Amino acid sequence: MGTNRLVIVGTGETAAIAYEYFTHDSNYDVAGFSVEQEYLDRDTFYELPVVPLEHLEDHFPPGEFTAFVAVSSTKLNRVRTRLYQALKERCYHFASYVSSRAFVWRNADIGENCFIFEDNTIQPFVTIGNNVVLWSGNHIGHNSTINDNCFIASHVVVSGFCEIGENCFLGVNSTIINNIKVARDCFIGAGALIQKDTEEGGVYQEPSTAASKVGSLRLFRIKE
């Protein structure tokens, strides 16, 4: 039972969502939370203790508790990655959450400290590295690889035989066609269509839809 006791690193929005999912859709028992001392502004979260990360071992020793770093894509995933790597060096093992409502084919390989939400489709021969977030409703096509420390927002399509490099962010409704390599540290904006290999550190972003010169009330002939 010891390895089923979980400490969540973070007390923000992502940590709150992680608490909800781990509590109601996993075999883990969340025992507490932790943040770095400079961000420690509360003693409890969900009526559980919040302890300084610098002294985590004193409260939740790695031999008795599993860790989960619940941080978003801040600074192109660098904050989540730094905390994950720091705890790994301190001998912590990590949980991954895979929703019971996700479709994951039997031979897909998923790493540690991953957060995979509901309605994701992960097809055969997919590899997902460590410290990866797949928000809800994505399609990861067969034989594709998502490398470490990526964040994939909702309703993204990664087609077959693709490779997504480390630290990438893929925005809502973006599409990667088959046999594409997205280089590391890329930002793929919402709605972007990627049809050829990208350059390392590239930003690929569609412009926002411009507002019509005709307002909605006029368009629909509403008089108020």
C-alpha cells in the first residue's frame, strides 16, 4: 500500500485537477501537497497538508510515497520539467494518471509523471515519454512518438508515424499530418496545420479570426 500513497507537487489549477482525478479514478490515495518554500502560502489544500518542497523527505519520504508533479506548460514546460528532474534526483518514483475513459491500445508505451485525460485515443505502437500532458480529446496516431516534457492541449491530431520533440506545446485543434517530425521546443498554436517538418524552437501559429464589421445583432436582425 505504501507505493499507492501519493504526494502532489503544486497547489494551482493543475494540482486541483490532479487531486480530483487521482482521488476518484485511480488506485492512489493522495496524502498531501508540496510547493517550493517561496510559493508556500497555505498550510492545507483540500484539507491535506502542504509542505515545503525543500523538506519533502521529512514529511513524505520517497520509500513510502510516490510523487506527481502537477504543473502546466509554464515557460514551455520548463517549470514542470525542473521540478520533475529535481525529485527524480532525490530518488522519488512517479505516478502517471491515465483516465479510465481514455482509449489506450495494449502495446502503447507510456512513461512516468504523465497526465492523460479522458477521451484521448492512443493507437498501436505509440510511445509517450516521461512528464507528458495530454489534455482531453486528442488523437495520437499509430507508430508515433511523443518525447519527454511535452504538453498537448485538447482535440489535437497527431497522425501516424510522427515524432514530437522534447518540450513542445501543441495548441487546441492543431493538426500534425502523417510522417512529420516536430523538432524540440516548438510552439504549435491553436488550429495550426503542420504539413512539413519543423525547425527547433519554431513558433507555428495561425492568426486569430478577425471580427466582422457587421455586429451579431445586425447579422441576426435583432432589435432591442
